[in-house]
Amino acid sequence: MGYNFSKRTKHFTLPKQWASMRVAKQLEKETGNKIIHCEKGDYQGPDFETPQHILDATVDALEAGYVRYDPGPGLPELREYIATETMKDRRPGTNPEEVIITAGAKNALTMSLLTILEDGDEVVFPNPGYPPDEVWAKYANAKIQHTPLNKGDWQYDIAKLDKMVTDKTKLLIINTPQRPNGQLVENPEEIAEIVLKHPDLLVITDEIFSQVIYDGQKHNTISSIPEMRDRCIVIDTWSKTYAMTGWRIGFAVANEEIITKLSIFLQDSITNVAAFIQRAAFEAVSGPQDWTIAKRELLQHKRDLMVKGLNEVPGIECVTPPGSFYCFPDISGTGLTSQEFTDKLVVEAGVAVVAGTAFGTQGEGFVRITFAISDDDIHEGIERMKKLFLNK
């Protein structure tokens, strides 16, 4: 039977970045063989269980009666903490009224895009970037532009960006540390200079890996520049910092006028983020951070293990990412396209990765590999790759 769906959904497809995961799961089911899952954008295994004190806070909240509707932008104590502590260096002087608690970063991104964009508005995305952002920009009938990031260091080409942004551009998307390559945006001041030439241009700065940065480097955000304070929507989440990916809780910070609009959107769609989850999130940010520090050190170890191993595979070159839990190696030396490499690897070696083209045309010749897995799986995955490409 054919249904008369909204024309705005004509572009809807299953997420590209999860295509490899769907194939891997099907192969596991059909063959019974173990797949090394380097394709998931998630923590895997006992190394990354949600900290116990957060679980305990969740139970306490349930028993204390945090189980009812709580319409609005979030629990006051949580918004207060994010405003005064989490954002004190990233957006100094933030007020609680400038914070909204959302059902994950993706919910914050969706609401922001649909609240700001309308027919014909121009929006600039990085290439490579994060595919779900574009889904909702297209839904809003916005005109999408892609600014190609420089291959290798994956930085914004300032001259190209300056030329691309016009007075018709309504929104610029920044992501740091970046998905899918783990690189930090190193020139926010130069980007800000471009934005400030255009009075109506806003920035969504996606910072979900803000606390997953290695080698003593610090998170640097465009929202900390005083002139950009009211021109940015900062989006972050508990998912990557506290291994709370399935809890679906994040936040957005922006001028109060924007947050008020987002709060109406949230209340008219999902009503509120579950109050007991908000209490768990409050415990996460305000409680002990020992686990988070230890987890970051463990991830750095796994990153180094993965990068070293990848650089031993014929045809693969991998730079060391300063953030996130992704590597983005260059696989062009194998003579395969990103998709050919991805398909061959999962079918013939049982290692699942994501084709770089899932994140944009600039991803051709690259694949995204997750290293938030067990050391044993990293070793086994690398050995399978070596065997496959040594015998090519």
C-alpha cells in the first residue's frame, strides 16, 4: 500500500554512518562468526561501564519520586551547575536561563536546526561532517553548502570559508573535536572574524567530545570569544564524557531568547527529559571525576595502540587524533575506495569500520575506526587487517 507522506521526508534514508553496523550484525547472525566492531560510535565492553555513583544516583532519584512529568528546560540545579561550572571557561558569565537540558546532543541539534532554518536559508556544514545534521536542514528546505576541510589536518580553509559565507548564510556548523576524524578546530578566532562580518549569522558549535582530548591539550571553543557569546549555540552531552550514550541526555547553551524557543519546542514534542536521568546527570557533573580522568587515560592508551597497529597494515596511513575515540586513517594506499575497503574488510576479515564517504565527499580514501573497544579486539582487528592486506 502506498502512503501519502510529507514531501519533506523524501530524503529520509537509514543513517549512512550506521550502514556498516547493519551489515556486521547481519553477518554475525548468518555466520555465527565474531565481528570486531570498530564501526560503532559508542563505548564497548567492561572497560567503559557507566560509573557506579551515577547508577546509584539514578536509583536514589527513582526512589525519591523523580518519576513524573517535569515540563520545562530542565531541573534548576542541573542548569545552574552547567551555567556556573561547566561553561565558566567555554562561555563565561552564562546564566541558568541560557541552558536547556535535551534528550541527547542529537535532540539539541535537531531542535536548533528546525527552530532557526526555513525555506531557502543557507547553512554551511563541514565536509566531512556529521550526517544527521543535514537531514534536518534538508527537512527545513534550507540550502546546504559544504566547506571542504583540508585533508590531513582537517582544518577549515579560512579563505574558502570566507568566500562561501555571505549575507544569505544563516547558520554555520562547527564540530570540535571533530567527527569523524578526532581533530581539534585550531583557528576559532579566524572563524569568528568571518562570522562577525555578518550580523545575522549564527553558529552551532557541536562539542560532544569536549572532555575527550588527549596529550594534555585543552578544549578551545569559539563560544569563549566575548563577541561570539550571543552568536553561538553550544551543544554537548553526557554520552561521551561519562559513557552514558544510551541515557539520551545532553544540553544546549545560548542566548536566553534562543533557549526560550527551544524550550517551547521541547515541551511541545517530548515534554521533558526524564527527571531521574537529569538527577543522574547532575551527579555525573558535580560528583567525583576520577573515573572520567582514568577513562581518558585508558582511551589515550587505546588510541596509541590502534594508531600504531594501523600504520603497520600495508596501504594504510594513520595520524594520531588529539580528541574523540575515532581514528580516520588514509586507506588509499590499498587501491580501494572507502566503500570497497569497508565492504572487503567486514566480509573477508570480519572487521567492521565506516566508509569515510558516509561523512561527505572529502571522506573518500578514509575510513572511521572506533578504538573505544577492548585491547584484545584492537589487537585481533589489526591482525585480521594485516593478514588480509599482506595476502592481497
